[in-house]
Amino acid sequence: MRKTFLLFLTLFIFISSNPAYAGSFKKSTVVMGTDLEMNLVAEDETAVNAAFDKVVAEMNRIENVMSEWREGTKVSEINRNAGIKPVEVTEELFNLISASIQVSELTEGAFDISWASMRGVWSFAKGSERLPTAEEIKERLPLVNYKNIELDNEKKTVYLKTKGMAIGLGAIAKGYAVDKAAQILFNSGVRNFVIKAGGDMRVQGAQENGKPWPIGIRHPRDREKFIAKLHLTNISISTSGDYERFFIRDGVLYHHIMDPKTGYPARGSQSVTIIAHDTMTSDAFSTAIFVLGPEKGLKLISKLKGIEAVIVDDTGKISGSSGVDIRTK
Ligand code: ADP
Ligand code: MG
């Protein structure tokens, strides 16, 4: 991953000294259940359209492997075989699950793809929202434990040790897909772009005028406002917010980012933005740091190289990691 980043950086310097763009293009569609938006600077529209079609095909391919909702995906096969038998997977899926477990280890389980064992008791789908009873949570919570995901490196198998256990890659697969999409654009010769899938974004190269891409971090309580504007290039940005998927019951906001320790939505943050070298990392860590909360989250970020964070806490206070300069006007 680091190597890729350095390569991008070198090429960016080269490209910015040779501006030969014919125009800016915007493309958008829906993939992986979310809005995909791209701004591209390229020489001609035909190249852009061809690259865009490849990106959409690739993201659909990834969803067909990784979705825990769709029947017939590898992830649903792993879940169906929980407590029964290990399931052989592709190297790609094996690596993504390994990466997820590494994030769990770094965050003492704040990030845990086996959160999906709580699925069914919680629902955030519009029209069928569901708040579980305390008993239901107590019953399911022991199933949430990344340590019960057994990986066999040799055989490339994944085994969920407990019956009823399930994994879900909703906090990391989209970031991974954005990285793959960025790679496709880059290899197609489109080297100046912003690609955004929901809260996960990759910025590469420069705008048509040669300047870095302006990126806004949305205010978690006012969709029209931004809490910060950044000018970035060759980097990934992900935001996790409590306003993305939620319902309100008796005045309490319940959202889709779960604290694996309690079985309830994580408290302490309204939104977490992560800037990292790749989108898989920024995606996973935006969720992980959200769960950890501002204090523990910033402490962890300060120990990790190449990752920065902007956190809005539950009172609306904004704080940033050491590489982020927060100034109020
Ligand atoms: P979005 O889907 O809006 O981009 P995130 O990247 O923050 O948001 O991911 C949230 C999703 O991650 C949830 O909808 C759920 O699928 C999954 N998830 C929730 N809690 C956790 C957790 N503690 N660890 C790992 N994945 C989680
Ligand atoms: Mg995420």
C-alpha cells in the first residue's frame, strides 16, 4: 500500500509540470448501495467513459463477493457455515478479513467485523427500524468477538467458531473498493480525479487548474455546512457519522456504528474523519475511531504513522490529531 502511495506521488509531480488536460468530467451512479461520484480531469470523454464502466463493473464484482446481505456471496457462505465448517475464500477476501482483524487488534476490539452477529436484532433500514430489548442484546453480544474468527493462512479458509456468529464488511469493503477503482482509473491513464463512494474518498493528482482538490468535511448536524475545508492530493479521506443511518426512539438517537463492548450504538462522537494513505485504512479507522471516542481515538492515532483524524465529539467540539491544524476563524 505504501509503495502505491509513493508511486502516485512521483507521478503527480510529473503530471503537474506537464498540464495537458482537455477538460473536467463528472460521473455518478449508485454502487454498493451508495452514491458513487467522480470528478475527473482527462484528455477526452471516451477514455473517461471507458474507465468509468470498468470502475462500476469492479465495484459490483466486489459487492458480489463481500456483501453479507446478498445470498450467494462468499461472506454469506462464511456466515451460513458458522460453527459448522471453514470456508475456502479467495486471496482477496482472505486479505481483507485479515486486515479487519488487524484493525480489531489495534483498537482492542472497537472495530469488529463480527458486529454482524447482532444483525436482525438491530435494524436501521428505513421503514423497518428496530430497537432490540436488553435481553436480546445480552443474548447476542457474546457472539461478537473477532477472536473467534479463525483464519488458515495455508488453506485460505475462514471459520467462524460459534454457531449464530456472522461477519459484515460494511465498515471496510467500500474503502477497499474505492482503492481498486482508483487503481483502475490510474491504469486507464486518468490520473487526476476525486472518487467518492458515500463517506469514502480518494483524491488523486490535481484539478484542471493544477491546484489540489478542495475537500469539505460536512457538519454532522447541518448538511449544508462544512466544519473544515482541506486541499488535498494523493490521499484518502473517510468519514463515519451518526447521521448516516439512524432512528430516534423516545428522543434517543440510535445509529449504525456499534460498540462491540455494549451491543449499542457507540457514544462519544458525532463524526470522525480519517485521512490515510489508502481508502481501506481510512474507511476502517473512521469506524474504529468513532467507536473508541475522541480521547482514546486521538491517543491511538498519535501512535500510528500516516493517519490523521478530525473528530466531532458528542457536544459538537472539534478536535484533530497532531498533523491537523485546527483554527477557528
Ligand atoms: P458508512 O457505511 O456510512 O460508510 P462506516 O464506514 O462507518 O459507515 O461503517 C458503518 C458500517 O460498519 C455499519 O453500517 C455496519 O455495517 C458496520 N459496523 C458497525 N459497527 C461496527 C464495528 N464496531 N466494527 C466494524 N464494523 C462495524
Ligand atoms: Mg468505515
